[in-house]
Amino acid sequence: DGGITQSPKYLFRKEGQNVTLSCEQNLNHDAMYWYRQDPGQGLRLIYYSQIVNDFQKGDIAEGYSVSREKKESFPLTVTSAQKNPTAFYLCASSSTGERETQYFGPGTRLLVL
Amino acid sequence: SQKIEQNSEALNIQEGKTATLTCNYTNYSPAYLQWYRQDPGRGPVFLLLIRENEKEKRKERLKVTFDTTLKQSLFHITASQPADSATYLCALEADKLIFGTGTRLQVFP
């Protein structure tokens, strides 16, 4: 089955710790995105990548980092500099041909201990 | 300032009725607008896209309208079912996708 997978489903972070959220897609999509969702707020774009080895900051990139070494993978690291990391994190991808439509993964919920 | 607004209050309707959800925006000129469905604890799922030169788009029991003068999109679900209960997000194109906060729809038997 084609789709986007995210792992883990739940992630716990201790103070001062960096954690990495995984996102993999087998849809052969060029573009990938990371969003953060908080209660009562719309999805906010953290980072996006339109091609391998290239990525751009979104609206709330501070405290986060990404890499795009493979077309299929776009991991997000939440660093200790992100002071309010508790949220639901969503990864999405889209193809060059129909860039408008984004396909989302199941999400990772990050909680701070 | 730029805003995209959806009714934050939940919409409760009876099974079989038509549900209508609203998405309003200001200070954007989107080339298209999309609607997504999101179930609790899951990622959004794309439903429909409507372009600025289209007045209406249909897909099975779903209908979307797009009024660029009013800066508003309406999303209709006809013959609603309890399985339609979810949060519905609108998103407009502005170099990137801008998402609204979503409206929760509850369809009761």
C-alpha cells in the first residue's frame, strides 16, 4: 500500500533532550512538509522540502531542524531550544504534478516529561 | 492582517439533514481552496479542491462553493450520516497552504 508513515505514535521528551520524529513516504512525491497542530489553532508549517538535499523554513522553524537525504524520508528533530514542544506533529507530501493536494501521515504526539 | 476563519463552535445536526460549514478569509487572493477531513488523533484527509474560476464542485454527497467576492467557501454534506462526524479543515493557497482551525461536525441519529 502507498502512503506516509510516521513513527512513533507517541513520544516523550525530557528537559534538554533532542528527539527525532520519523516520516517516510512511498508515494514517489518530491515535496514533503512538517506541520505542528495545537488545540484551537490551524496547522502551522515548520519546514518543507521540494527536492532532495534542499529544504526551507516555514512559519515556526525556531527550535526545529530537518534533513532530506533521501526522497522517501524527511525526519524532524525537535531540539532543546524548542521551549514548548508539546503538540501533534503531522508530516505530509505532495507530487510535483498536483502540488496542491497534500497527503498526510497519521501524526506523532509529542509530550514533555 | 491576513486571516482564515472557520466557526470554532461545533455543528450538531440530525442524520439525513444537510450540514453546511463556512470558511471565510481576508487579505488573501487564493488561486484555489481545499477542504480536508480530520478524525481525532489522525492526519487530515483531502476531500475537495475548488479553483478561483469555479463556482461549485461536487463529489458524491459533498459540495463546495467558492465566492471570491465574498471571500468565502461553503462546504455542504447532504444526507449526512453519523460516520460524517469529524473536524473539517479548509485550506487556501498563498504560496503555501494556509489552514483554518477547523469546525467539528457531529451528526446524531
